[in-house]
Amino acid sequence: KTVFRGTNNLASVKTTLDYFGDESINGPESFLGKLESQGITIFPPRAQFRDKENKSFNGGFITQTYGATSKRGIDAIQLEFGASYRSKSTLSGTAQKIAIALQSHSARYLVKR
């Protein structure tokens, strides 16, 4: 019952971190913070947010190709959802939680001020 964060150990979110600081990735109003506040378990947990990610789920191709370190320079987070978040009985609830987290993060960090 875990969601693995994949950011190539934060390299693919460097632009956001540089511009807004740690709170933008780790804070309570961040995408990951909002997921966690809704009961979703994130690895690495927010309390150890600078710890290395699981090697099997650290973003790989997606974040290296599309993340902040690529020529495109767009921040990218890859999420690997455990089976308990993807089952028929939980998928709709998981999708709603993702939508809430994206809306909150977007309003705070992506909308031009």
C-alpha cells in the first residue's frame, strides 16, 4: 500500500525546487503533501524527502527524458501505485485524490501570479 515517487532522486524537479524551495515538493500544499494528507503512503516519506528513491521506481526513462534535466526542462514526477490503489474497488477514490492533489499543487505553484 505504497506510492513510489520517481524523480531521479529529485533531479527531474530541480526547476521547481530552485524556484519555490523544498516546500513545493515536500510541503503540505505540494502534490505529494496533498496525496499524503489524504491517506496515501508515499516513498520516500515526506519526513525523509531527500532520501534516495527506490531504484526500481526512481523515474527512469520518463523523468530523464521529460524532467528538468532534459532539454525540454519541464519538471516531471513519475508515480508507481501499489496494487491496493489500483483495484476496481479503490481506483475511483485514488483518481479523486490525485485530482485534488494536482489542483492544489497547480493553484499554488503552476498558475502565473
